[in-house]
Amino acid sequence: MPDTPVESTTLLTLQDVEVCFTLKRSSLFAKPPLLRAVDGVTLSVRKGQTMGIVGESGSGKTTLALAVARLLPVTRGQIHMNGVDLLSLRGEALRNERRHMQFIFQDPYSSLNPRLRAEKIVREPLDRLSIASTSRRDDRVRELFDQVGLRRDQQRLFPHQFSGGQRQRIGIARAIASNPSLVICDEPVSALDVGVQAQILNLLRRLQEELGLTYVFISHDLGVIQHMCDTIAVMYMGKILEEADRESLFNTPKHPYTQALLSAVPSADLNRRNRKRRIMIPGDPPNPIHLPPGCRFASRCPQVEERCRVDTPPLVNIDRHHRVACHLVKAAG
């Protein structure tokens, strides 16, 4: 598991970020329904560390990642990286700032242009951002192939001539080509075989150590999150329900939703496995267009109280590195 440095400065901050989509109206005179995919998210990511964002499908984690990368419009809130207000940037200023933030996509099959050779795919950000001279870009591509474990004689091949794991290595090489500070990893191993997953995760860890990268790591797999992340935020229906350092979240989860998710994670410790009780989550998530008042998880929570159905619990600190949005958990102090 990654080691957490004693001191670390903040690279990325999100303050009350909302991403809403206006959907097609049901009739000519009806008001267009509004979908709040991300609802009031506040997070900070420290340099050189990995922030994990975990949640089931539809939780808003990928939408949040795309919004941070300015690949989706933000409805409300603030996003700063290295003190720069990302949402205020336009045109050339945004393009220049994007060199410091890159994306690794989930599907290594659809995220690569099938008509381009591997070397062109990796070189693309260097050309687009006008980084270095033409000859130096060729050298850089060769260096990147070495860094991600691909052979130089594979540079002229097309994506269909690579395996899934090799394609993801191409995607990683493209992501680090511009020497970014932040890399957003959106389910980077979920489409790969288990054995290949471990290789890609180890590659990402090695590159982080060598290059001083900061990751935002999106996944629904808590085992992968535990292996990769220093701090973890649990999302449900567009909101953060719990955020903590890795040790606190996995050893002392506080939110009923987090407790239920972790109860399904296999444990290598036989004693812990024997003591572990599976917590089932009944029912289905609420309609995201017609959300009920109160806690988003109230309709499925095994510990629900009446106030949970009425008042939305704020995300409060219960410890220095632990925040929870639950009426059943007392705030620090």
C-alpha cells in the first residue's frame, strides 16, 4: 500500500461543485427535468498522493472526474489547481493549463484512435501543446515507451495489434507525455483481466514514485482502491457520504453505506473474515430526477431514523482526516 508522507501541500481543491444536466421535457409545456449528477462536492487532493473516489454505477464519480478535467461544464462551484481557478480559464489559457492535468480512460479499446499508430497516439499531446522541438518529441516518445514497458519496435503498430493491457500502457504513456502534475484515472483497470490489472496498478504506482504524480483514482472496486489510495471519498447519488484516510475508512467506517460496501470486500485475515457480517443494502436508489428530501441513502439505510428522511445531513469532521454525512454520527468537538 502507498506510504503517506508526513507533510504534503494541496494540489487540487473543489468547493461546492455541482454538475447538472437539463433533460428532455415530457411535454411542450412541462418544465425540463434537472438531473444533479454531482451535488455540492468539496474535496482537496494533496501533491504526490492518490485520492480515491468510490461508488456504485450512477454515483457521479466519473461525471465529477470529467468536470475536474473541464471535459464537462460545471454548473456551480470552484475548482483550483496549484492556485489557478480552472473554471475561469478559456481558450489558450485553458489549453496551456491542461498540460498539467491528463486523463486515463476506462476502456483501452475505445479510448485510442484505431487509425493512428501507437507512436502518433503517444505523441499527440506533445504536438497539440507544442512541447519541445520535433526531434525532441521523437526522443520523448521512445522514452515513454520504455517507461511504460512497451518495446520501441512496437511504435509503428496500430491499436488493434496490441492486447488490452498493452493498449492501456499506450494510454498511460499518452497521459504522462506532457509531464502533468495531476492524472485522473477513470476505472483504468476495470476492463482488464485480473492478472493484467495487477501489472497496470504496479506500473501506475511506480510512475507516481518516479515522477511525483498526483492521482485522482475512480473505481467501484474497493480492493483496488485500498491498494492504490491514500485518501478515499465515498459517493452516492452525487454526494460525498464519507471521506477519510485509507486506514480510517477500512478499519472504522462510519456511514452505513460505507459499512455495507466494505462488508462485501473479501478479507485475507481468517479471523476477521469469520467475524465479518455481510450487510445487505435493500431496494434500489431513488429516482435521480425526483430526489426525496433528506439523506440520499435514507430509503435503503438499515439504520434510518425519521430525521434522515427530512433533513439532509451535512458532511462534518469527526476526526482530523475523517468526514461523514450522517445524522447518526457525532461531529468532532
